[in-house]
Amino acid sequence: MAISDKDKFEVPPVKEVFSIPVIEVGSMAHSKPFVAKPEHQEPLGFPGELIDGWQDAAINKMGELLGKYRSVQVFLDSCVKCGACTDKCHYYLGTADPKNMPVARQDLLRSVYRRYFTLAGKYFPKLVGAVDLTEEVIEDWYKYYHQCSECRRCSVYCPYGIDTAEITMAGREILASIGIGQKYSNEIISKVHKIGNNLGLPEPALLDTLEGLEEEVEEDTGVAVKYPLDQEGAEVLLVTPSADFFAEPHVDGLIGYGKVFHQAGVSWTLSSHASEAANFGIFIGNYENMQKVAWRVREAALELGVKRIVLGECGHAWRVAYSFWNTLIGPFDFLDPNYPVPQHICEFTYDLLQRGALRINPEENDDKVVTFHDSCNVSRGSRMGNFPGGQFAIPREVIKAACNHFVDMAPETTHENTYCCGGGGGLLTDDLVELRVKGALPRVEALKHVIEEYGVTHMAAICAICKSQFAKVLPYYDLGMDMIVSVHQLLGDALELGNGGD
Ligand code: SF4
Ligand code: SF4
């Protein structure tokens, strides 16, 4: 096992795909993210620090959530301990800590639920595995609900469809409501409320970046592709993760979107008010914050008078938009009814490809053998296009149009069976690097397999978190950080630019 010099933890050995580790009790009991400070908690409507009477408050909050989200109660009541989920979580496979088995993660909340909300648990707690809500239990909640990326892989294999992600979200919401929020997610949500994006980039910085991109693309291609900001009357509002504005390989995806709009002859704009597609409200399980973040998109669309809203490459943003926007910020009766709301950039490009409206030279990518990492929130939390399985087929069709050499990873690790990158669900923070590296193991094993078998050189993704996570963790497994690419980078590189609209 290699030991990381920088982080002093053992990088798990890459084994045959699908091997299951022997349990190591407590192996990740030391892992927990930084707790949010009052300045990260209060703007979100949570108490600044652990409140007096936290135990009663937590139980009351649990009662409130059980009433509000019936699914949580159904999930807590219906597990039969069949064990089908135990080896399905990437964090269990990468850490061997039995508390990272989905059923064990659920039981952290279930045992407290039984104690306070079931008759048997009130009178015969030991018989039904019910426990009091103690400081130790809260400590375990904080640690292990931040070792779940809410990826929903376990739910695919559960015969009852129990979704551990929803239980994790409930656990995190209870914790935040008694003053123990997670710094990384809550700090980011506060920034969006205040400035409009996760990175806290103000309008002049955005403008500067976009002007720089225009110069770069013109220098590179000789064509004046525009990257407009706050353009009133544009047809399309593009809402994209703020990482697209500067991070690698994200920015190459943004360059690609601009080229596609240019060639399609469709006027488009970004917005400085809604300069973020990501919505970390979903990670902390709090719909009020999710709605407040999403509301900026509605305001921007109305203010700019656009006809359509297109989402850039971001997994959980797409899930929030596809599955929740209508309830959170609809109705969208002010937009053009001929187009879906929202529309994914891959859908937008796919439609043009289908109509033969783009000239592509895939030979531009002949130096690459590409595979595709399905992102959890796209695969299991939403769909895409107007046919079943569109969320799997459409991004692959875009890649195949742009690349002559494409291979899929093992079917047990793709489509609805995909493994999380290891950094989703609000865990993409440096205080959780060990968890992120270990959680990436199943995906890395599948990736190494296609590298060895087919000479894969690049892995494409349509999620900003996956891209950042892989750029960080692949080197721990002796793979280059530049292996991970944006789908629209591949497309943009193969697209033949003309004078727009041809
Ligand atoms: S939702 Fe994903 S991360 Fe959470 S327990 Fe299930 S498989 Fe693991
Ligand atoms: S697969 Fe479902 S029913 Fe079986 S142990 Fe896991 S959560 Fe419980």
C-alpha cells in the first residue's frame, strides 16, 4: 500500500474490480469535516453553535422531518436487514469501515427513531436496537453522515428501494438545526446568497474572465466566439457551475459550450446574478436554502427576458433543476413552451447533432481513447431528453460524435450502477481528502481496467464535482490529473467553426 506523504494515510491498493474488503471496525472513526462557524450557520437560518437543550431540539426536528418527508419514515420502517446493500457503497469498499455500509449508516438514525417514535423502542429498547440520543450518537452522525455522498447507488440494489441519501440528508439537517453544520457546504451556500456563486466571484471578475476566454478562443481558432454576460434579450440563459469560469478541465467545457452556441447561431448569455448552477442546499437536506439559491435563476431569466434556460455540465445542479425547479421556482410560463425547462447542454448539442447542424471532425481527438464516467445525480437522480435512458445515451452520443475511439467501463460500474467519484454530496473539501481518495477506489479500479485492456487515455464527465475530485485524487493512484476532461471540451475541439449559424 502506498502511503501518501502529504496526508499520512494509506492509499488503498487497486485490486480486481468488485472485490469486497474484510471489515476494519472504526477505520474511519477519525474522519470528520470542519464544523461550520456562526458566520456560516446564521445566514442559512441555523443557530451559530450547539444550542442548549440540543437533545430535545434534535428529537423535535426529527419528528418534524418524519411528518414532512414521509419517505424518510417509510425508509426507517421498512429495512429487513437483507444485506443486499452492504457492499454497494464506494466508501465501504474503499475504507472497509462497517459503519460505511449503507444499512449501518441508516441504523445510526433508525436506532434513535425507534427509541423516540415507536412503541416497542420506548418500552423495550434493547429488543429492537433502540438507543438514546447521546453525545456519542451525535458525534457518529456527524462523522458518518459526512462519509456518504448521497449518491443513491445503494438504493438501486435495495429490494425495498430504501434511499440512504435521504436519511443522510435528514441526519445533516437535524445536525445543522441544533448548531452543528458542515463548514464547507454552509460557507458555500452563504456565498451564493450574498454574491451569486460558490466561489464568491463578483461581476467584474466574471467579465474579465469571459473577455479573456474570447481572446483565447479567437487566437486559437481565428473566429470571434462570444462569451456574453448579462445580455438582455438573448434567447438562452446558460446557468453553469462557477468552476467553469476558471478551473481545469471545467473551463474547457465552457469554451466548448460557447463554440456550440456560436455555430448554432443561437444568442445566449450568462448572468452575473445567477452565476452558479450548483445548489448545495440539496447536500444539507434543506429545501428552504435550495429554493433561495435556485430563485436567483428565475429572477435572472425574467430580468434578461430570455426564452430558454440551459444548464452547463454539473451533476447535482442538473438533478436540482430537473427534479425540483418546477416546484421550487416554477411555473415557467414566461419561457418558450417549445423547449424543455430546463434543458441540459448535452441535450442542446445532441439535438443539433441529430439535425446535422454541426460540422464535426472527430480526427481532432484521434490522440485519445475516451471513456465516460456517469455522474450519480444525473444517472440516478434525473433523466435527460425525451426517451428513457437519455441521461446515459445523450452524453455518450456527444462524445462519440467528437471522438473516434470510445469505450465504456464495466457495466457494473456505469449507467445506473455507476460509482460516485468519491467527492459528491458536499464532501469535496480538503479536510476530507483521505475519504475522497479511498472513496474513489471502485471507480479507479474500473478505470485502470479499461486503461490496461483498451489503452484508455481520458475519462470524460459532465459534473463539476467529479472533474475537481478526479483531478485531485487520480495522482494518488499514479494516474495523471489531466486524464479527466469535460464532454464539451472534446466536442469543442472537434467542432469546425465557421461564421456562425451555418
Ligand atoms: S447513498 Fe451512496 S454514499 Fe450514501 S450510503 Fe448509499 S452508496 Fe454510500
Ligand atoms: S438492501 Fe435495503 S432492506 Fe436490505 S439491508 Fe439494505 S437497506 Fe435494508
